[in-house]
Amino acid sequence: MALCDECAYFEYDEDDEEYVCSADMDEDDYFRMLSGGTKDCPFFRNGDEYAVVRHQM
């Protein structure tokens, strides 16, 4: 997951003092992602709020 830094679900957890993925996924999704069953993260959402605006220009 090279795009984790840009993902809107990638948030800092102050309790664990590390970044974590906060996407709502079940055990099957998590296993499929770790085992390489998907090419890209199915939960990736661009955290860039201005991406839509730039696309419309």
C-alpha cells in the first residue's frame, strides 16, 4: 500500500503513537488485503480535498 500516506483513512492514533488505517473493514477484507488477494487497497480514498476542483478546471 504505497498510497497509505495519501489516504483519507490513514490517521494518527495518539494512544498507540502511530498511524493506522481507520477504514471500516471486516476480517475477510483484512485477510484478503494482507494475503495479496487485491491489487490495490479497495478502501483507498484520496485525502486531497482539492482534487475534484483541479479535475473540473
